[in-house]
Amino acid sequence: MAAQKQFLLGILVGLTVAFVISVVQMDQQVHPIFMGRPSGDELFIGEEAFERDDHEAWDRSIERHGPGIMLDIHDEHAHHDDMSEARRLAKEVRVLVWVMMSPNNMQDKARVVRDTWGKRCNKLLFFRSETDENFPTIGLNVSEGREHVTAETKNVFRYVYEHHLDDADWFMKVDDDTYVIVENLRYFLSNEDTREPVWFGHHFKTIVKQGYYSGGGGYVLSKEALKRLYEKGSDPKVCRQDGGAEDAELGRCMETLGVRTSNTSDVMGRSRFHCFDPETFLFGGYPDWYYQYDTNGARKGIGTMSDYSITFHYVSLEKMLVLEFYIYHLNAYGIINGRQMLNRAPFKSQKVYPTRI
Ligand SMILES: *[C@@H]1O[C@H](CO)[C@@H](O)[C@H](O)[C@H]1NC(C)=O
Ligand SMILES: *[C@@H]1O[C@H](CO)[C@@H](O)[C@H](O)[C@H]1NC(C)=O
């Protein structure tokens, strides 16, 4: 009896100690990120941190992710990947990606984005509608709500132009549930010229004459496009400043500014930007509107998506971690992937012109 009591007491003490330790550790992990920077400052700036072997950051993001998700991946083995090409492109094709945060579950989402695909960007910025003392994303000074997304987007691009024009060659907008394969974004852009008035994304053929791009699938502006949007797009006589659907309004504005859309499929006609998740593109089940909107005929199946796909949308936090595992960790032994040339024009030795406007 006494031995049993002692045993139970022992367990209780053990559990208490473990609990205290875990609380203390959690505290330590969260603070440097969210409290360590002044409010209103930019958060999470990833510079060339795209180590495939950065397991620590990866595990941390899983731990922080909380009890809802029980991903127990301890993947300590070494990779032997040749990343020289990706590293080279990371220097030559610099991408700034900004994430429009929705209010729900913002901290978890920002952490997971930062610790997964976000760390591979040259510059990563998070924006939300209002500055929050406890969460130092950049406030947009626009009231929240769907009807103001157009104004928010305009404000962000203005901010990016004024503060980060020289930090990148290309400027991309995504939602907080968009997953970006940054290496493939750079590969696609390496074939394009940022001095041209162009932008890219998942193309919709309706509403705007030259079409426009899905907001959730992410779209990326050249420096010249950003410049035109900044210099002329803020004139209410040229572009509507608020209201409407954000992506279609921006599409109208871009057309007025002479910024061209184009076909972003790979050389085999397969899509690279995706306004839904991979499952939807594999199995179909699209909403009705999509059949009218999609430029490439709302096709489905494994053969319709590029091997160098760039974005997927409606990706939950769990799925971001899953994609991270599939794309950067899981391999079939004995198969060494060869490089494919999937850009439309003949591969131009990936030379990117000096970007000066
Ligand atoms: C919003 O206003 C604050 C304070 O005036 C300013 O620091 C910040 O840069 C503004 N945000 C944008 C996106 O202009
Ligand atoms: C886009 O380009 C691909 C590859 O050249 C082609 O197969 C496809 O038909 C094009 N799509 C449109 C809508 O022109």
C-alpha cells in the first residue's frame, strides 16, 4: 500500500516538474520572435535561409503548433543534395513575398509560414489591417473587411515600393493559406525580365480584357509593374482605390497601366500557379465559377500540373508542414532527379538583367 502511494506521488511530482519545464520552455521559444522586435516593425525577414537541413527550425514550428496537431517527425538524417543551382538563383532572382494575414489564428499561421516556405524568400513581410501591439506585423491603416482589401493591397504595394524597392527583383503577394515553392518561382522568373511591365499568376480570363490573376494563387509583379502601380496606380482617375474584388480590381488597374498578363503554363502546357490545393487539381471538384474563369479549361489530373509548380492555395497549417515534408525531405531511393527545362522560351542561361529603373 505504502509503496503504491509512493509510486503515485513519484508520478505526480514527475508530471508537475515536466509541466513546469514545458511551460518555461514554451515561454522562451515564443518571446524572442514576437516580443523581441519593436511594434510596427517588419516581422520575419528571411535572407537566404533555405537550408534543407534546418531541422531545428522545422521541429520548433511543429512544437509551437500546439496540441491540435500531432506531427511527430524526427528527421535527423543528413541530406546530400546539391543545392548549388538553387543558391545561385537565390542571388540572381531575388524575390520579396508579402503575406496578407487574416485575423484568425494569425500567430500560428505566421510562424508556420515563416518556418516552412517563407524562410526561402529573400525578403518576407507580413501585413495585417491594423497594427497590433502584441503582434508586430505592419499595420495598413485601412479598416478590416473584404470590401477594403483593394485599398489594403494598394497600400502594401506603396509601402513595399517606398521601403523595399532595392531589396528584390520581383514582388509577390500571397494569402496566409498559400504555399509557395520558392525555388520554382525563381526558376520561372529567371526567364523573365523585371524591367518589363509584366506580372504573373494563375490566370483568369473573365472581367478584365487581358485577364487577371487569382489573389489566393499568388501573383508576382516585375519592378516595372510595381513602379507603374506606385506612380500612376494611386491616381483615383486611373485606378479604383478601394472596393470591388481585390484581384479583379488590380487586374483592371494593371491593364490600364499597360502591365501585361501572360500564360504562365510550363512548356508542356501544365499549370504552375494554383488557386486551389493540390488535391483539388488532382481530382477536380471545382466550384462552378471556376469553369468560366480558368483560362486553361479547368483541367485536372497529375499531368496538368507542372513538376515545377509554384503555388497552391487553401493550404492549411498542417498541410504546409506536410508539403514541406513531401517536397524537401521525402525521396525515392535510387532516383536522382534530373533538371528539367520547362520554361517556355529557350532557356536563357538564366541571366537576369541588372534592375534599374
Ligand atoms: C500606417 O501608419 C503608421 C503610423 O503612421 C506608419 O508607421 C505605417 O508605415 C503605415 N503603414 C503603411 C502601410 O503605410
Ligand atoms: C499556354 O502555353 C502552353 C504551352 O505553350 C500551351 O499549351 C497552352 O495552350 C497555352 N494556353 C493558352 C490559354 O494559350
